[in-house]
Amino acid sequence: MFLLRALYTLIMYLLTPVILYRLAWRGIGYRDYWGRWRERFGFFADPDLRDTIWVHAVSVGEMNAAAPLIEALMKRFEGRRFVVTTVTPTGSARVQKLFGQRVFHVYLPYDLTASIRRFLDRINPSLAVVMETEIWPNLYYECARRRIPIVLANARLSERSLNGYGPVRPLAREAIRSVAFVAAQSQQDAVRLGQLGARPTHMRVVGNVKFDMRVPNGLDRIGKVLREYWGESRPVWIAASTHEAEEAAVLEAHTRVLRRFPEALLVIAPRHPERFQPVIKLCRGYGLRTLSRSEDTVAHLDTQAFVDDTMGELLNFFAAAEVAFVAGSFERIGGHNVLEPAAVGKPVLVGPHTFNFAEVTENLISDGAALRVQNAVELGDTVSRLIGDPATRHRMSANALAAVERERGAVTRCVEIVAAVMAGTAP
């Protein structure tokens, strides 16, 4: 195992120029990728922290899921300093918006031994909470060497991810066996995590913390205000977290919707900031009268496509729409968070590929809160059918709210697990 870890570390160092090139390339579309590179190697001013609780959430989706858990941990461990790390600039922006100076925020460094050691030397954690399943062999090994317990919270592992570890699977197995406790989202996730190497005696199914997301006060009012600008009676649907390969399909679907409802408005929210401008151009290339959030603030009565090119406003647009399509599911990306529109009481549509949220999605479908579509034609026809059938929409809305309410409680269970690990009383 020592030799395998040494080989892995060598490969990581050799790949560093490629990783930096990718960062620079992504920075062309989203300039925040060009900043704070030193943090990615563990270089940042010493914040003089001791015995911190460190939470890692890779990007904006994981950060949204982690937010209620972090708030609950802050209440439980009042007086402790918290460190929150992300990998992406969008995740970083979300941390700063949600918590400001209440936490110390920095990028998680690359899985290089020297970088990890510099990072841990500066934040001095007494506990690490890693959201979902970010497994980095050198990071986990160094935490184990320093006796820093790791709790995998909201842990999930798809069949595709399990099979994707390939030659590093022995290292992943060693890493996950060093974890103090695994709080799995579902029984299916627990089975796959066990196959990867998690110890059954140190694992419990607690549910998905995303069910515990708080719907902000006044969200309904925000949705109504948006509709006053857009047109209160016109049909509005949203395609959320779209990827490049899906955006043309969404626009094809919208052209079908417009045939039946010429006044319909599509709100399209690209997953990654570097897609903002290309999506605006793509919409206009389809001949759609297109405005964007950053340039035009609101859609007009004759707007046919409105691009959400900001971060952190998706719930507002869910509140203003009649139907929500959650993207990342037309391509083999695995889908994105279906619980956000469900928590706002919107009928949810997904594509065929939802393995990242398999159990949650299937439960929403079986509860009558969501529908699966296979392609652009089905998407357009289903959106049109739901727009023209308020009774079905209202029934799906009620089912969505009931499903989310029924599954709440994972945050409380995760906090109890963290407290037990901190006290040394966890299995």
C-alpha cells in the first residue's frame, strides 16, 4: 500500500501542470478560476486557529446541502471555530454569501502530500466533516496519521462511481476504512459504500440532509413579484442546472411549448458560469427573444427565454415557475438536486440519467411528484401538458411538499453522529 500511495502521489505531482492548465482554461469563461491559486497548494496566511471543526463541500450544490448542517453544528458546538472548504469558485461564493465572517473559508488544496500538510498545519482541525463522498487518499491518510477523525456526511456512492475507482480502488478502500463514521443517504448507498470498504459497524443510514433545506421566508412573495414583471398569467417553466450537451435539447423542447402556448417563457439556468454567455447566444440563435438576469434584471412580457446568469437565485426562479426540469439528466452526468424544486412545491421533470440522486428521484416519481422524460420531444410535450392541466400540477405540487416533509430529520441525526465522534462514543 505504501508503494501504491507513493505511485499515486507521483502521478498527482506529474499531473499538476495539466490541472493548472485546466484551471486557466476554465478561467477564460469564468475569471474567478484565475484567482487564489496559492490556496490550492496549501499556501495562505496562518489564521491562528486551534481545535477547529472543518467542513468540506466541493461546490455550490454540496454547499447548499451542507448549510443547514453547519448551522446546526454551530449551535451544538457554540464557541468552536469553523473552517469551510470548497473546490470551485461558485462554491466559494456560496460560502461567503451564507456565512460571511462566521467561518474561515479557503480552497481545499490538491491531494499532494506537502500541500495537505501545509493546509492541516494552518487550520488545526479536531474533526473533519466531508459532505457526500469526496475521497482523497493522501488527505485521508494524513488525517489518520494526525488522529483527526473524519465523518462522511450525506454520503452517497452511485454504481458508476463505485466502478470508476479502477486502479486506485485499493487506496480508496484504505481511505474510507480510516473514516470514523459514515452517515449514508440511503440503504443503496450504504451497500455500495460497504463494497468500497466502509466498515458496517461505523456506518448508519440517516437520510438525505437536502430534505432539511430551509425555504427562505418570503420566497412566495419573490416569485409573485417576478411574475408581475414577466406576466402573471403567462406559462413559465424552468430548466435548472443545464450542461452544454443538453441546452439545445431544452431549447428544442421550448419551441414545442411555444407552438401550443405562444406566450410561454423559459427560464434557463446553466450549471456552470462559463456557459452563461454561450447559452444567451444559443437562445438568440434559435430566434428566441432573450434577456438575462445580469444585464436586464427581469424578463419582459414579450421575452421568450430568460437566462439566469447569476449564482444563488435558483430558488427564486423555481418559485416563479409552474414546472421545473432538473438537468444533468439528459446526458450521463447523473442528474442534479431534485429536492430544491420539490421543496418549493413544483412539479419536477427529469431525464433518463439520475443515478446521482437515484433513490430520491424514484421516490418522488412513485409519490406522484415527478415525471421522467426521455428526450426533447417528451420534455416539450410534458411541459405543455402540465401547463394546460392545472389540476395535475396542483396535485404534483402537494405530493412534492408532502414527500419533502416526510423525509426531514437527517441533519439532526448527522449532528448526533458528529457529537458522538467528538466525544469518542461512536461505534
